[in-house]
Amino acid sequence: MSVMTHHISGNCADCPIRHRAVCARCEQDELEELESIKYYRNFEAGQTILWSGDKMGFVGTVISGIASLTQTMEDGRTQMVGLLLPSDFVGRPGRDGSAYDVTATTDVVMCCFRKKPFETLMAQTPHIAHRLLEMTLDELDAAREWMLVLGRKTAREKIASLLSIIARRDASLSPNGPAGPMVFDLPLTREAMADYLGLTLETVSRQMSALKKDGVILLEGKRHVTVPDMGRLMEEAGDDSDGGLMA
Amino acid sequence: MSVMTHHISGNCADCPIRHRAVCARCEQDELEELESIKYYRNFEAGQTILWSGDKMGFVGTVISGIASLTQTMEDGRTQMVGLLLPSDFVGRPGRDGSAYDVTATTDVVMCCFRKKPFETLMAQTPHIAHRLLEMTLDELDAAREWMLVLGRKTAREKIASLLSIIARRDASLSPNGPAGPMVFDLPLTREAMADYLGLTLETVSRQMSALKKDGVILLEGKRHVTVPDMGRLMEEAGDDSDGGLMA
DNA sequence: CGAGCACTTGATCGCTTTCAATAGCTGTGG
DNA sequence: CCACAGCTATTGAAAGCGATCAAGTGCTCG
């Protein structure tokens, strides 16, 4: 039953997320340099990858699975501040410690580099530094979009926003058009959803039920979601898609 | 009454925020290159610097004053997603459009570069690219810290968090120790505070009054704030400072 | 003096939280 | 095979916090 090395070859050329990761822009020789210092690590669902405040010995890329960044207050309130999907980068070159807890939400495989050698390599390799800047800017955009969700949206809109983000991401992996119903499995528990959305798990559950009752989503079991009409979901999210058709 | 060029010389060597800006790491020759393509622009309080979705023709650094990044939903709800202070950078090299409205909260002076030449220069100048990555990582940290504020803090804690951020920033400019009472002027209206905190302006006003009544802050007029005990304010913010003394 | 603006304060409403009970599922052991 | 623990999720009822609606204050500027 143990999760083996997840049949990941050591070969960057075979890497399923190579073109989206921090190494996306690397030339063959740069890739070989990276390859020589990389190693894989597996984390089980629920396991902590990195504690807030710990000094990080490594940086790396999520190959498969989902990890989350969370902040916790002394009294136990927690807020998820990032969702790490395959190809996302973990760690901050130039920083000593992580500012957040990094936790494996599902089983996770990471492609790691010890921090020092990576930093050295990055200093010599503009392709890596440039790609990392690009990815960091994307993360910043995502964080700011999420600030709007947290600060101004209702519980129902928050749930719809989260579902639409997950749906869109799944769509970007399987190259179907956005047309037709979307189907996916929620990678998050109700509690994790609540931590992401700044809600309680009860409110999440209630709003999921409400969206189901109103036909915005179909639920099979607790986790399997079908979205019959993506436009409708985006309306519910307050994003007012619109992006496509004009009367 | 018109705001003149704000007696800013064209000389980078005299620039008050040079060591914190995107050009902080530049050598003399790099600085001269930058100097040859830069120009200053003034914006009046309330003026829009950049509209969301517009293609940006320039990037730049805030020299003086305060600008804000805001997102707006179709029904008018708005959320401030960033506060730009002197030395902060505006614009995303490699991106065509701004994702947010950028507005001058006070009168603002910016040091601008046309986007294309700046991108070219950046590609040749690792010092700039590296510093920009560093600054972007800082912004990402700030955005994520703000997600905790927006998602999990009470109205009172939100106000205290904002005040403590502004107070800390002012402290970092004037090189006093953190000891003793802090005094500063709020650069934001109650409405802007509300937009930042995901509250209504009435709630902001009420909580300001409450903090005043409880002696956490002193108010002189609407904007002039004295914090007699910074530790107390941080407790109110839920940050539980602590960072310094151990029993 | 009155208009306009930023802010304050009061009263009420409603959404989300809180507290609590229940349901469904999975794995374990008698 | 059933009982039960442990976990996730759902649902209900009540409470609380911030939003909304509505005056009213104080200040600046014409």
C-alpha cells in the first residue's frame, strides 16, 4: 500500500510539468546542471512539509498532489494563504525561513534542490531567475484576487469562487474547451475549504447544499462535483464572466 | 498652489529612496543607463494612475506620496489589494495590462520608465531583475499576511492591524527605536481604510472610536494618531508581538 | 451663511458563527 | 456479521457581529 517513488523517472525530459515549472525556460545544459543537484521527496497527505519559522534547507517544485500554505494565530484561527498545485514552486531563494506552514493536502511528490546550490545556480542562470519572477508575479496576482474574495464576497460567492477556480484549473489540464459540463473531484475537505475562504466549515457545508439545491452544482458523494453550466457558476461567484460573448 | 516638480533633482544619487527601490543594487554605470531613460510624473490626490485592463506604457517607482491598488466588482464593491509607499514599484515587466486600478491616494511623484526600454535593460542587468524578484517576494508576503487579516480577524483586530502596519512603516523611516509612543498621520480616509480592511466606513469609524475610548490610541483631529503603547496595539491586532522579550 | 465633505453615532436587520445533535462512511474487533 | 469508534459532513436553533439605513456633527471653502 505504500506510495512508491510514484514511477517518476529521474529524467527532466520526461517531467510532466516541466514546461510550467521554474525550469521551464532552461536550455539543455542548464537542465543538466539542475538535474545533477535535484532529488525527489514524497509526503503523505496531512504531513507537514515545512513549519513556519523553520529555516528551509531546500526549495522545490510540486510534481504531483496538492499542498497548502497556511498561517495560524495563537488562538488557533487559521487562514490558508496559498494552494500549491503541480508545477508550483516552494521556497524563497534569499530568505532563511518560511513565513507559513506548508502542508501536504494530498500525497505529494516534490522535486527538491538544496537551497544553497540552487541559489548559486540561479545567480548564474537568468532563465531560472526570470521564470521565478514570472511565477512570483502570477502568485501575487492570485493572492490579490483572493483578497477580493476574502474581503468583499458573501459566503455563497466565496464557495462559487473556489469551485470555479478548481474547475478552471482542471480544465487547463485536460484540454477540453470550456464548453459543456465540467466534472472534478474536490481535493479539499470542508474544513480546508473553510480555511481557504475565511469561513466556518458549517457555513461551507450549508452553501454547498444551497448551490446543489439551486442546481448550480451536482454532488455525487461529498467530493465529486459536476458543474452543468460554468457561466452560471461564475455569475454566482460575482465574477460575471461575460468574457467571451457580447450581445 | 500647484504642486511643482516637488524639487526633485534629476539625480539618482540624491534620490531619497534609492537604496530601497528597484535600482537599489545598481552599480554606477547601470544607474547612468537608468537615468538616461527615466522621467518624473506627478499625480494629484484622487487621480487615477492606471486603469485596470489598460495596457501600461510605463513602469516606475513611487518617490513620494501614497498610491493604492484596488479591485472593483461590477456592483461596485471594492477591495484595496495593495498600498504603494515610497520606493514601491508599479507595473509588471512582461505583462501587458494592469490587473488593478492604481490610484493616487495623496499627491504622488513617480520615477517612470517606458516599459519596453526598461524590459530591455532589465534583461541585461541582473541587479535589477534580482532586486525586482526580491521586492515581489516581499509584496507576496505582505499580500498573504493581509489575507489572514481579511479572512480571520475581527473588525477591531483589523483596525489595529492597519494602524500597527502604518506605525511600523513610519518607525522604519524615522530611525527611532520602537520604544516610546509612536505618532503619525493617517494617510487614508475612513472609506479607504474600509476598502483596505473589507469593512464599511461606519464600522471603521466605530472601531476607531472604541480603540480611542479604551486608550489604545489617542486621536487629535481625525487623522493624527498617537500610540502610547505599541505592544498593546499589537495585542489588539492579534499579532501578539512578543518578538523581543522572553521571561 | 450655506453647501459640501469627512466623519460620528444610533437603531435595526440579516448573514455568518456558534453550539449542538445527527447522519454516513470506513476500519477494527468481538 | 454486527457493534462501535473515529472521522467527515449535514442540519437546526440561537446568538453575535458587522452591515445597512438614517440622522447629526464639525470642518473648510465659496
